[in-house]
Amino acid sequence: MKKLLALLGSLTMALGLVGCGGNAASSGQGTEEGVDVAVITGSYGTPAAKYAIDAFKELGTGKGWNVTVADTDFDFNQVNSLMQDASLRKVDAIVLGFPTPEQITVGLQAANDAEVPVYVIDGGTAPMEGVALNVTSDSVQLGEISAQALLDAMGGPGKVLVIGHDPHPGIRLRTQEAISYLEKAGAEIVDIKQVKEPASSQGEALNFTTDFLQANGGAGALDGVWAGWDAAAMGVTQALNSSGRTDVPVTGIDATDQAVAEIGKAGPFAATVFQDWDAIVGRMAEVMEADFKGTDPEQNYEEMPGVLVNKDNLDSFKS
């Protein structure tokens, strides 16, 4: 994705990724400005979250901040606990990666009581009370352009299988928008499947699609599949390839390296949407840096547009 930074005119940065995992915290490098930032997430096991959090850590440590990263492996109760601990330690800021707003109320209250500012990467689809700034992708736009890409790949409206994950507010909103967009264009939504766990989404989506194809045989039963993120779209692609239904296009969202490579094969995976995590975390770091110097954020919610990735511009998105 490095070439995309030039394409978008976004923040240029080195992508030296720093690993973290399990429930362990990893210490940042350098404390030139004496700033302690606690990054807490439950979603590091997903490619988009890993990329964004690693990029933020690299950017923050480059500014001389002491950045620690803790992942709870989708345990949001532990996210609250880690937020409470960071608040007691009086860190200079807490950064939450990909939280669901209603699941962090306890930790957010602790941070607010301790007057520790909380910054959020991709947390919900609306302003959150008690948060200094939430920078996220424009979920409405993601849903609409991915839906149009599917219509283009199908050659017009047809029968569409949808795969979503309602517990994540961003995926929920873009799924709703995609369904509305597809139906307004005349498409028929034949089924909506909900992935239970993001970490197992590729396998779940593979099973959903395989089961649907087996239960609804015939070339006219399915014309396309819309998936709310690339891991699910990859599972769909596996099922379509295994079933010999390479004529059924699928679209995803995230523009992971795996998805971009699959689009290049000219198989079922027709398009994805790049979420500009470098721009998102760059904007967050910019506002945080100003905040540390005494300038409060002007607003607490900002959205960034996505960019469609298909065979026409694929080379610009390859690593």
C-alpha cells in the first residue's frame, strides 16, 4: 500500500511495523517529550486494525512519545480495565483502536474523571461524548461505492448475498447503506449473513457462501456477494472458486494486501475499498500533538473518505 500514499497525497511515513499481541503491552521507543500514550485495542487480530495501530505507534514514537500498545483479543471488558489502569497512571492520553462505543463506557468514565484525554481510531459512526477526537472512515461512502462496484461487476442489478457484522457500528452502517443502495438500483437481497467473530470471519464467510450455493443450486440463484470487509470477502472468494462459480463477483472493504492480490487474479474478487489508515492516524497524531502543547481539538469527530480499488487502478495499491 506504500504507493497509495503518493496517490492520495496523504501522510508519508515509514512503515516499520512494531508487533504486539495477546494481552501483552509493548513499550515505545524514546521519551524526548516525556509524553506517555497508552494504546488499547481488542481488535489487533484483524488486518486493518493491526495496520492502523502499528502505523500510529511508529508515528508516535517518531515524535518522541512513549507509546505502549495492549491488545485484549476481542475482550472488551478487559479494554475497560486497561483504560481504568491507564487513567490511574495518569498517562498523557489514551488511544482506543476500533472500539464499540457502548462497550467502553466504564473505561471512558474513568478517563474523564482522571482528566486523561481519550482519542479513538474508527470508533462508531457518530460523535461520542467524553472523547477528545474520533477519526474514522466515512461508512456511508464505503457502503455506497462498494455497492456500486458490485453492480458494475454484475453488469446491473441481480440477486445479492450480503455478509455483515452488526456488533461493529462502522460495518453495520456501511452494510445498511450498501443494502439500501443495491435495492434502490433494483437488486434483490437473497440473504443477509452475520459473522459472529471478526477473527474467524474468513472461515465463517466461506461456510455461509458454500451452504448457500449448495442449498440454492443453479446459475440464476446468485449474481453477486457484498461483504463488509476483506477477510469475509476472501472467504466468499474461496467458496466461489471451490464451487466453480467464478462468474459471481464479490466486493470487500479494506484493501488488504491479500485482497489486492486476489483482485489481480481476475477471479470472483472484483473490487475493494481502501480505508486510508495512514491519513486517519496521521490526523489523530497531529491533533494530539497540538493538544499536548495546549491547543484543544476543535471538534471531536472526523470522517475520511475511502478509495475504490479495482482492476483499473490496482497497480497503485500493490505493496
